[in-house]
Amino acid sequence: MYTDLDRPALRERVLQRALAPDGWRVEVLAEATSTNALVAARADEPAGLVIVAEHQSSGRGRLDRSWVSPPRAGLTFSVLLAMPDDSGWLPLLTGLAVATAVTEICQLTAELKWPNDVLVDGRKICGVLASSPSPAVAVVGIGLNVTTRADELPDERAGSLTLAGSSTTDRDTLLRAVLRCLRTVLDDPAAAKEQYRKRCTSVGRQVRIELPDGAVVTGVAERVDDGGRLVVDGIAYTAGDVVHLR
Ligand code: BT5
């Protein structure tokens, strides 16, 4: 039985003080519909707004899918950013930031499945949802499973830091680490793209890619091109769900 002691609340004041020097303005809400929607509704504010929800009642995935997480079991938050020049890379580099933070502080090896899923032991521990409420503004939402139990996850392809044996499950520490890594990738996107290409384990593999229109393609993922697209047997894909076949 998980109690409040196992899943302590985030410490908003401490986070605000720690993250302000890096340009982040953090707000922690007990409950929200979807943090992506809340941040998008405040798109006229300066970049750097971060809204974290201890619980989301209608967390969103890509293509209108849902993101489910019990209260305080994970991190669910969204960040307001100026749209970078190479916007196609933004969700990929956000995934890189999470994978880097998890590898650094959890003593786990996190892999990146194109475009932006973070996997540990082959299971998805993090998803990223990017949107653009106006051409100059981007919202990136991150869902990271921390203490989530197997029976709280949607299926056996999902995992959490606790299930993977993470050395820490302190969500304050994790949030700070992810935002620090996000700042690093945003400050030097060229280096981050190189890092992403090194860490993305979809490349060089036989993959199945399920496209947004329902079509399914199987082939070898050759590389991630300059637009952040996955090239499978010579054809570049902008979006899709990748399954690693072997
Ligand atoms: C994603 O979509 O993975 C993007 C998830 C983004 C969630 C964050 S939370 C903060 C912010 N506010 C929001 O409303 N959203 C963002 P996609 O690749 O489409 O994956 C969605 C699929 O992952 C679902 O259809 C489920 O199968 C699965 N899923 C749902 N909840 C999950 C979880 N907690 N862990 C792992 N997989 C999950």
C-alpha cells in the first residue's frame, strides 16, 4: 500500500528558488486537466513558465491518446519556450534531456526510441508531447513515471523508475535535473543533436513504424536526418510510433 510518505508532495518554494537562476518560473498545482493545455492558454507570457501538476485528470498523449498517472507517482509538467529555429527537433531534444537526467542521477541506462520516448529496460518511462499555440511559441509536456507500480501502468510496455531499480525517486531532484538538462540542450542544439543521434537506439535497427494515417512500414532505420525525421529504407518520416523489432 502506497501512502503519502511514499509519494511526498513537490516542494514548490524550494523548486522555485532553485530553478529561478536558470530562467524557469515554476508553479505546482495539486490538480489540473492537462498541463499542456494550461501552459498553452498562457502562451503570451514570457518563455520559462513551468506548470507541474501533482495529478492530471485528462493528461494527453500524441494523436489524442491519453497519459495516465496516479497522484504524485510521477512528474507531469509542461514548459513554455520560444519556438526554436529547428522546431522539428524540439520534442527529440526534450527526450534527450530526460534520458540524460535519468542516466545521470538514477544510475540507470535510459535509451531513446525515436522520436521522443525514453525507455529503461525496454519499457517506456517517459513520453513527450509538443505543441505550438502560436508560430513563435512552443509548449513541451513531459510525463515521467517515478514510483508508479505495474498495476498502475496502462500496459506491459510501460515502466517506471522504481520498477527499474532507480537509485533515487526524489521528484524534486528529478525535476531539477530534467530542467537543467533541458536548458543545456536548448543552449547548444548542435551538440544536443549529435548526442541524440548517438543515443537513439532506433537507428541501425529493424523497426516497424505505425504512421499517423494508419499505414504500417517495416524496414531498417538508417538515420535521423537534419530535420529530426527518421529515415527508414530511404524514406524520411516526420511522425509515427516505432516498434523495435530486433
Ligand atoms: C506520449 O504520447 O507519450 C506523450 C505523453 C505526454 C504526457 C505529458 S504529462 C504533462 C503534459 N500534459 C499532458 O496532458 N501531456 C503531457 P504517446 O506517444 O501518444 O503515448 C501515449 C500512449 O502511451 C498511450 O496511448 C498509452 O498506451 C501509453 N501511456 C499512457 N500513460 C502512460 C504512462 N504513464 N507510462 C507509459 N505509457 C503510458
